[in-house]
Amino acid sequence: MEDEAAIAVREAALRAAAEVPGPSDAGQPEAALDPQNQVSRETSASQTDLHEEGLSATPDNETRSIDSDRAARDARVTFRITRGGHNRFVVAVANQKGGVGKSTTAVNLGAYLALAGARVLVVDLDPQGNASTGLGLDHRNIEPSVYDVLMGETDGPSAIRQTAVRNLDVLPSTIDLAGAEVELVNAFSRETRLRQALGAVRYSYDVVFIDCPPSLGLLTVNALAVADELLIPIQCEYYALEGLGQLLRNVDLVRVNLNPELHIGGIVLTMYDGRTRLAEQVVQEVRKHFTDLVYRTVVPRSVRLSEAPGYGVPIALYDPLSRGGIAYRDLAFELADRTGLLAPTREGAS
């Protein structure tokens, strides 16, 4: 399925390139063809006043708090989450291709679901520590971390940190995690270390997001071994589906040998640039080949989404009414609806 889809995306890219007017063409530039689809039409107002909320622009390891009720109102989070019960689940956010928005997706979905009332844990399983940084921690100076948990040097609860958002916690990462795959090669139960480490901790949360590294190595296998479902961010660009087939084959292997409950929860289209024909054609081809697996919400390429991690906060606190903020709010609503987390008495995001 992936090979056919990848070929279709590449053909769409070639068609789009052939249709782009050259410098000597008398037509309008491509960016002006569709004024409704700019790369990131952000709000004209300034971002959330971080200093007013007591948040600094420099991430640190101190727990900072905000008024989550006010933040939910500012972000216009009108849906609520059903807490507890059988709805608890673990989501691995994975794609072996780097730079597709895995960390951004895990952090911002977690933040919006927390503002909607869910208890959320983000597990940063990437040695780069982007999810940890995006939630206000300095990944260069964290102890203990998920590395210590995987190595059996500490338990899961001891390494979990609170974030500025009420009900949103993080199990942070450091660069030490880069050596974990080598150290775990000869370890007993190496593929299920994360499952053992989380243990009963996962049942203290309604949702656990695992931000995976851009590879199909032992860390990603650990994430798939504990996950209930896989969420795959796909970039709306030329190489969108490169390597996806291998990821899907790995899912099948994990399902057979380690985790029979694992399934593909959905595909999220990210970094959509409405100024280009290619982005729209990639969206059409991916929807054609993966049909109902693809989420309706498409995340645009957004300056605000790129800026927010520099302040150590998710987009829901930085600029919730930017296009990126609205997209992740709507995606959180859609995910909650798909997974049965959505409380039936409230309306969803509009």
C-alpha cells in the first residue's frame, strides 16, 4: 500500500512542479493563487502574555503553574474529556522520517486534552529531548530521566515531572538516551523495558503520548510494545511517505510478537502549506490511499508553532488562536471523539 501511495505522491509532485509558473510567466505568483490558504495566517494580536502568567522565556526545571481554566477559555476549548474507566490508552507518535512534527503533535495534543480535563502523560523517548523542551524543561539538565527508567536505575513515578498545565505531566529525556539502544542490546526483555517501567503508572492517566525518535530502532520498538495505538504524522511534502512501509511492517511484527492489541489509530497531515499545489495534491493522495485512517484536521505550517518551544510552553498557552493552535485544538477534539474519550454532554470545538 505504501509503495503505491509513495509513487502517487511523487507523481503529484512532478505534476505540481510542471504547473508552477516560471519567472517569465505573466500570471500571478503562486502564493497569490489562493489567498485563503496562506502558510500561516496568524492572529494579529500578540501571543499569550507569558510574563503575566508568571512564565519566563527561558525553560528551566522548576514547576510553573498557570490558571488552566482561563487558558482553556482563551483557547476556546469547549469540549470535555470523560475521566477514568476503560478509556485509558497509550498512543505512540512515530514516523522514522525526521522533522514531520512528532514532538509538536505529542506536546500540543497532550496540552489541549489536559485543558479539556484529561490526565495526560507525555513520554519523551527521543534523545533530542524536544518534547521535554517544549514543555518547559531543560533536557540538558534532568535527573532522573527516561534513560534511568529504561536502565532500571529508578522507577517511572520518580522521573515524572509536572508541567505548567494542570493535569499534564512529562517523563523527560536527555542525550544519555542516545546510548540506550546500544546498552539494551544484550539486556533481558529489551523490547519491553518501557512497558515494565510504566507498569501501573499508565493507569493513573487518561492518555499517555510517547514521542518516538526518528528511527525504527529499539526505542521505537519499546514504544510500540506498550502502545494501544500508533499515530503517524506525515509531512505534506515530496517525501511524505518515504519509509512508511517499513514502519507498517514493524507494526505487524510487534503485533505478532509483543503486543497483539497494537493498531494504527490514525495519520495526521502536518506542515501543510496552502500556497503550493503540491501540498494539496499530497493531501489528496494520502487520503485516497489511507481513507478513514487520515484525520480530517490538517495542521498548517506555522511560525507560532515553531516559536512556542522557545518559551517552554505548548501552542495552547503561547498563541491558541493562531492557525496552528486552532488546528491542534480541533485535532485533539477529533482524537477524543475517535477514541471514546469525548464526554457526550458537551459540544466539540468549532
